[in-house]
Amino acid sequence: MSDTSLRHRRGKTTLVVRGPEGQPLPEQPVTVAQQRHAFGFGNIGFDFVDLVGGPRPEADGQPFGGTDQVDLERLGELWLNLFNTATLPFYWGSYEPRRGAPDTERLTKTARWLAERGVTVKGHPLVWHTVQPPWLLGVDLDEVERLQRARIRDLVGGFAGLIDTWDAINEAVIMPVFANGDNAITPLARARGRIHMVRMAFEEARAANPAATLLLNDFDLSSAYECLIEGVLEAGIRIDAIGLQTHMHQGYRGEEQMQQLLDRFARYGLPLHLTETTLVSGHLMPPEIVDLNDYQIPEWPSTPEGEARQADDIARHYRSLLAHPAVESINYWGLTDRGAWLGAPAGLVRADGSRKPSYDALEALIKGEWWLPPTTMRTDADGTVTVEGFLGDYTVSAGDRTARFTIDAADTAATIDLA
Amino acid sequence: MSDTSLRHRRGKTTLVVRGPEGQPLPEQPVTVAQQRHAFGFGNIGFDFVDLVGGPRPEADGQPFGGTDQVDLERLGELWLNLFNTATLPFYWGSYEPRRGAPDTERLTKTARWLAERGVTVKGHPLVWHTVQPPWLLGVDLDEVERLQRARIRDLVGGFAGLIDTWDAINEAVIMPVFANGDNAITPLARARGRIHMVRMAFEEARAANPAATLLLNDFDLSSAYECLIEGVLEAGIRIDAIGLQTHMHQGYRGEEQMQQLLDRFARYGLPLHLTETTLVSGHLMPPEIVDLNDYQIPEWPSTPEGEARQADDIARHYRSLLAHPAVESINYWGLTDRGAWLGAPAGLVRADGSRKPSYDALEALIKGEWWLPPTTMRTDADGTVTVEGFLGDYTVSAGDRTARFTIDAADTAATIDLA
């Protein structure tokens, strides 16, 4: 199904450029510039929570992310240069470490800060069995379900308009048999079944924000996930996108394996979101590790060879993913190495804030090969100009007058008033 | 959930033994003997098809099974001594190698021969992607589905009363992504989904024989199968038992792993059938083999050490399975080594018809420790006698008069007329 020409990512539009009185402007030099990709180039925005929202009320820290060598200005610049979609952390255990005292204010501030900069904000995750609040242990199943439902409604309803995309449920495949830590969600999933859990997540979230984009998200990309999706769809639960995690601490899987994977999940006719993708710039985790969490080492340095490999891998990975028409977004899991999951050198930026080659490689695609920089063109005798480029938002300007337009299909037309 | 005392497999019944005129027979010596286990001790009966039904019309042979050194009398004696449930082969490709010319007659003869000897006959499988008829390749999907549905109706309806247990669908987890041989079923499953395939199999079979016991059967015992089962149950498809394959050519999995497995699948409240279980009496297949079919060697001999290990394993395996209350039957996959799947020395009997230690070990359980041999007891002053034993069918006799009774619960009572 893939098409490496990426023609499905591109479009053109023919603009009739008009002046203040509505007259077409023939033979007029105009500057056209892309402003935003329609494709979701995402990253986690966990580091922003402390930097924008302020330090946590408690000292128990974020589970992942965090930075102390890169300030908000530098981090914001690096982040916003490449990404248009941010995933913010709503792990129950860190969001509401004490019952009834959720971290709403800091998350709201952070989401607003991102949204004001044109970033689409996504929340992660509404239901999961990991990073659970200790106060939920020992609560009886009916009450756990009631609290879980209330949490979904409160989050999705409370953040509606600011956050309209959610990982509704995370890792439902393993949920009822998860054995790597006591929690209240696994017994609920075991007693009531995966499909019950998925229905609970989607129905509550949908009711709280009918406009939300709601995802299933999983790391288990085996037939198990296919079977779960088929069961969920058969049960009449509407899901908006399939989330595929691809933490590749053990090495890039290669284009062929990724394409096969995408084809398998594209069968359901739903958009695919690569929700969590990671490539390390140090040594690879040994292949015999099954649960990545089991790999605990004191230090995992970024190396020159590792950084060269990561840069090469990331360009191949993004090219290959964009080539598949079902893929709608890619979310890289971390910008800097500080506080990265598992201590892995998975960032695109070193702990000191300097760019790795992978950052440059990604910039060369997202803001280079796949991007229309400010370009001067000339309208023809009818005042029209044809712009070709990647699907997304653009501006056209003449002198100090600027208007916005969108390329959202293979071939469209629009009239632009430079008022 | 397990109970190694096996008390859930045992029961007792208090019999009032009456004579020809209906009077209780006090202080009467009677002989009580078990005739049959309620538990399904099964094996494949593939070898009987040639021996009872006669040679195949074509020379293309059975896919599995087959014997030329053991005649019907010897094979029947060995088989019937241990087993009460036979699985017969209805692989589409071998059952109907030429379109419209199914092997009905030989299978009917064989099923009758077994049924006349008190054996419950099961058919395997109605829907599968392997051992497919070549004439089905290239047929369009709608027609494949029509033919598949007709096959299910014809088999299940035609054999109703003789065969009332079927593996309705085999290996549905891998079905849409199976890549180890072109066939017409994989594209159907890929286009229409696993749950569609399962529904097709169960609905057609149920309609053709409402009294049938219909199984899902799979070798994939990972979360994928759980997810499939949950989706199928959520879709409202009634399944009567969950079939679990356990071909252990790479070694016995051990009691602990087996119990965890059984607990995982017992959650659905359905009976568990160990449909295909194998333990070899030679060297073990290397652990790195993923698809057992990929292991092709010229010769795989049975060895004295292997036979000792197999005997030990089989006793542990059967004890552990019977200890779990959800398990309703165990079907061993092969009696003799001749023509065994993969050429493995998986039989309980050597190719020359001599018993291996595993046969003796199984006999010591099924017809020894778990069996009530003819036992003389004495009725009390009221003409009653209490019989304890494994759930199943029994006879009680005095002189030349014999009557049958059943122990089907922990504690029951019955009146027996020795007419």
C-alpha cells in the first residue's frame, strides 16, 4: 500500500489573489510560505509541565521526562521548530497522587501554552494499569470502576476544547494479565474483560467530549492486538484511530517489517497513529530482553557511532511511515536525553541541549524536503498562482498584507483576499 | 483453581440393589466394575480410516497418521484399552481432494466402527487454512465462502448422531495472516475478519446440528487467543468449549506453566479441551524453532532415555490437567510412531506396535489409579451398597445378572434392578 513518492501527502491549490477592493491582482509578486504540516509530527511535551506549569506541589517527580539543563526558551525553540502535536502526561498516579487533588492547574497552563503556539495537544492515557495511584489499591472493583469512569469524564470534559485527542486506553492487550506491579486496574480488567474496559474508556470519553479523537494504543503489535481490535469493532465501539507504539531500544525494525505491520493494521480502515516511537543514539538493548522495563543499567551514554546510526534510522523510519497512506501522525518519545524513559539516549537533543544528528536529519525532512519555505512567485494575467506542497497551512503575502490558505487535497482552488 | 486430590473428578453413589421381583437384596455379594470414564480421554483415530474404511480411492495419502505394521485388531486393542474419544480427520484437502467427491463413505464406516465400541467421535476441523484442496485456489471470495458454508452444513448435518463434536474452526488467530502456503481461506479471513469466520463456522454448524458440541481450537495460547475469545463472546457467538493445542515437541511445559495457562482460559467459564497434546520420546526439537512445521529432519528416533522422559512427562501432564476442574478432555495426538506429524516419535506405541513406557504410564492412571476394576462388595441389611470412584459408567452384577449405573456427581443415590 505504500508509495515512496509521497504523492498522497502533497497537493496543489490554484489561488486567485485579490486586492483590497476584491479585484484580482495580475502579474503580482507574492511570497508563499508553509506554516504548518497537516501531518501530525508529534513529540511528548512532558518537560514543559514543570517549565510552564511550575514545579510539582509534591516532590515525587514525573515518571518520564524532565530537564534541568535546558530552559523553557531553548526547549521551546527546539521543540516548536519541528513539532506540531504534543502529548501531555495524565498518568493517574502522577496526575492525582493524592485522592481528590489532581494536577489540573499545571496541566492546563501547559496545554494552553502549547495551544497558543499552534500545537495540537493530546492527553495520555485515560485508562492504564501502570503509574497508578497508591490510594487505589485495595478499593473494591465496583468502586475502582466508578472512580475510573469519573476520572475519564472529568479529564475529557474538563479539558475539552484545549485537549481533544486522547489515548483512551493504553495497553489493553496485556491489561488483565499484567504481572509487573500490583495495581487496581488489572483485577478490574481480569474480572470484566478487555472489551468491557475498552467500552468503558471510549463511552465515557465520547460522552464527555463528542468531538474528541479517541485512540486505542498498544505496544503489543502481534495478532493479539488485531484480535482485540476486531472484537472491539465487532462490539460496535467506535474508535477513531489505532495507536501503535514502536519503542525501538533494541534497534530499528527496518522498512520492510514496518510496512508489513502498517498493512496489517491498515486493514481496519482506520487512521494509524505511531504514538510512541523511539530510536536510541547509544548501544542497543540486547534482543533477549522481552519487557523493556527489565533493562536497568546505571548509565546509557549517547555515542558518536550511536548518534550517526540514530540519524540514519530516524530518516528511514519517518520516510517509510509517511509513505504509508494510513499513517496520520508520528509521535517521537522525547526531545532531550534528560529523564528519558529507561535512561536511554533516545532524545534528538543531548542532555546539555545540543542537537544530535538525528535532530538535524528530522529537520531536513520536516522543515526541508517536505516543506515549502518562503518562496516568491508571480500571479499570472488573471491574478492566479498555483502552489504545490505538502498538505498543511500556508500564507501568501504581498507587501505587508498576508492571508492564510490550506492545501488539503490533490488539486483544489481558492480565492484569497489580501485585505 | 487446581486441586491435586482430584476430588472434583470423583463421586459416590448409594445403590439399592433389587432382585427380579423388585425386592431389595440384603447381604448379597455383588461385583462392581467401572466401564467408562466421564472424562474425555481421547486420541486421534486417523489410522483407523484406512484399516476400517479401506484404502483411499486416490493414492495421495493421509496428511498425518497411517500405519502399515500394526493391524486393526492390535491397533484397536491398544487404542480402546485407554481411550474413549476419537478425533477423525476431515481436512478439506484430504476429505474432498476432487471437488464434489468427498470421502464420506470411509469416514462414515470408521466413525460407526468406533461408535459401536462406545467411543465418542469428534470431527476435525470444519474451517482451517491448511490441508486445503487445490481446486479451491483461484475461486473468488464469495464463492469460497459459499463452498465453505456448504461444507460445514454437509458435514455437520450429514454426520449428526454419529459425530456430535466438531472443531468448528482451527487456528483462527493466525488465519488472516498465515503465510506458510497459498490457500483460499486466508484471503477470506483477511477480507472479512476473524470474527466473521468464527461466526460463519459456528452458525452453520449449529444450524445443521443444534445438539453438537462446537469448539474453537488454537495453537496460539498467547493473549491473542484470549482477545479472540473475548471478541467472539462479545459478538454473541455461542461456543461450547475452548480447544487448546499443546504439541510439546520442544519439551513438556511443566505443571506451573500449564496451570497458569488453564487459569487464563478458564476465566471465560467454558470447558477446556486439550485437543492436541504431544510429548516426544526422542530428542527435543530445538527451542528456537517457532513454527514446528519448519523442523524437517530425515529421522527422529525414539530412544530409551527419551521414552523414560516421555513416560514421566505424560503422567505429570495428565495429573496436572485432571487437577484443573475446567478441563473436560485431553486428546493425545497419535498412538503409534508410524506416520506421526513431523515424523516425531510422539506415539505411545513404537512403529512396530510395541508399547512404550508412556503407554504403560497412561494405563496405570486411566485404567489403574483412576479406575475401579471389578470389585466384589456386599450389600447391607437394606440391600444397599455405596460405590466410590471416578465419574463415569459402571456395572453392578450378581451371578449372571448385570445392570449399569453412572456416577455423575459427588454424592447420589440410585435404585438398581438386577433383572
